[in-house]
Amino acid sequence: MADLNIDLAGIKSPNPFWLASAPPTNSGYQVQRAFEAGWGGVVWKTLGDPIINVSSRFAAVSFNGQRVAGFNNIELITDRPLEVNLKEIYETKKRFPNHAIIASLMVEPKQEKWHEIVKKVEAVGVDGLELNFGCPHGMAERGMGSASGQVPELVEKQTYWAKEAAKTPVIVKLTPNITDITVTAEAAVRGGADAISMINTINSLAGVDLDTWNTIPHVGGKGAHGGYCGPAVKPIALNMVAECARNPRINVPISGIGGISNWKDAVEFMLMGATGVQICTAAMHHGFRIVEDMIEGLNNYLDEKGIPDLSGIIGKSVSKYSDWGNLDLNYQVVARINTETCINCNKCHIACEDTSHQCIDMLKDGDGNAYLKVREEDCVGCNLCSIVCPVDGAIDMVEVPSGHAPMTWNQRQSALGVLEKPKADVAK
């Protein structure tokens, strides 16, 4: 079996699957149950000055029969005394010395506050710290969470303050509620972060009840934006991980978070640069035992690929991720319909005819049997037909020779710039 051990900035765990800082890591009882189930590490629910949480707190978005395609919450950080959490962290670490326990922290943006809480949590034996600069609701209104995480100067300064007192590795958790997450990631690195984690939850409103007109969830008839997570946010999170992984100024390990529900999702995040992954919504939906399938699936995948350990996949797709201007404009694929597999539902024809490039014809053979065929000379390779097709293997996207040398937009513009330069000079 492959070696699933990871070392993220000096934090070691027996596998890359950690529970994210959230309701599943709220107590020693829960964390110990998670370790018994097989999780490699946990990020303890965020510690700070205890707050009072509201009721109700959660909402879910279901889609096309899938329960909890997206998950929304308005829960805040721990509502239990710091001393109680510290006692349970100490007891849990004593019982599970080989599993990673990371303390998530959030305090006011003051140097003495960071020094104080860092020293207290390190005294009970945590393996690392995660600075929560991402919580988008409740704490942000108090100047913490994403209110700090959206300001690069505050990210850098508070990371530096934590590092002044810290003896264990410091991970900075970033908010996605920002135009460019690499800006705050770079700030964290300048502040001395040993690693970064992303993404925290996205500003959201789960829905509105059409009978009562109350928001979902609501607290006594009033609602507020919450944090969105779950499978629906995975593409957003994967992009942000990739953007940071390919940025040479963000030269620290990444802990990937956001919609990871199975081992395949985890592999995608690791291929895009994550050393390990954190999971929350899937555990809340299905329970801690899902990690068994994740471990087994990842092991089987690596064994089938002949890869001995996770270093063989971490970051291997980063070089394939670039800017649009670097894509080959002359590369071409077309759709081809397998008439033996096609069930003639005509979804591809309708989608192409109404919303794409009108290149799928409805024809009949010599016996009067209907079939669909793509006019390849008019097909732009948009993939829409294969996306809407309900039958696997009925439509293939096939690469065809374009007859032209590769040419990117940037190359084209550069060439045009040389040709047009005399005109520009004349215009001046």
C-alpha cells in the first residue's frame, strides 16, 4: 500500500485527511471519535473569546435530487470557555500523539491578544496553529475574521504577531470573499506564515421561504448572510488553490479546503498543489466514517498508478494551469456521436440548436431510422452536447488537426503590436 503520511510545514499526520475547523471539531469527544474513525488530523473549532451562538444556524441547498449540494451556516466560533477547550485538547493529544491537532485562533487585531492566545494553546501540546482570517459573518462585524482577512496589511501584521510568539508552525486561513486571493496569500507569506489554508466559506444567503417570506435560516424572523460551503464551492476553491500554487511568491505549503467530498476530490486538490486537505460538510452530511472510503480510494489510486507516496501527485497539475492568453487558439476538438450508444433523446440537438452553434443534424438512414450527426466543419468544440448527454460514451470530444501551428492570444497580440507600431508612431 502507498504511504499516505504527510508533512505540512512540519505538521505530520498519518494521512492527508483533516477535519476542518467547524462543528465536527467542537469538542474532545468529537475529535477523539474522528481519530478512532481514521482521520489524520483536525483543526479544532476556532478558539477566542467565547460568544453566544444563535438558533437556528444551518441551511442547505439541494439540487436535482442531491441533498446538501451546498451548505450555509451562521454559526460563529466556539461558545465554550477557552479553559475547557484547552483541557480537552491536552487530553486528546495525550491519547492520540501521532495525529495532528491544529488550533484555529481568532482574536482582536492586537499584538498582545495574539501573543496571549498563542502561548496558551501551545502550552497544551498542539502541533500547529491556524489563524482564522476567513469567517464571513458575525465575527467580521467585530473587526475579526474576513474583516481582517480582506485587508492585506492586517493579514501580514497579525501573522507576524502570531509568529513572534509561536513555536509551532503557523497556517493562515484565507477568505475567498475578495477579488484576488493571491494578494492576501502573499501578505501572509510576508508575515512569516509557514503554510496557508483555503478557502473559508463564501458570503451567501441559502434561500427565502415562499410562504413566510423569511430567510433560510432565520432567527425569530430575521436573517443574515452566512458562509457557503459543500460540493457547490469546490470549483471556486480549486481555482484559488491553483492560483496560489502557481504563484512563485507564495512559496509555502497549502492545505486545501472547499467542497471535498471523496478521495477523487482530494486528489484533484493535491494535483493542484495542496499538500493535504480539510473536510467539513461531507462529514456533517455522512458522519466520520467516510474517511475510510477516502483512505481506501486514495490508496488504490496510488497503487494503480504505481506511485509510492503522495509526493508523486502533489502539484503535478500546477504547470498545466495558466492564463487564458497562453492557450493555443489553433487547437481544435469536435463532437462525435456514437449512434450505437445514442438513445436519441435529442438533448444534444436541442442544446446545440437553441444555445450553441447549430451543428447537430437530425437525420434518417435508408430504413427510416432517426439518428444524430455532427457537422464537424461547423463544430467549435464547446463540449455542451457531451455535458447534457445522459448516456456515458454516447458523445466523444475528439481532437482533430487544425492545419495551423500553435498560436496563443499573447503571441498574436505581440505580433500585431510589432506590425502596428509604425501606425501608432504616425498617430502620435
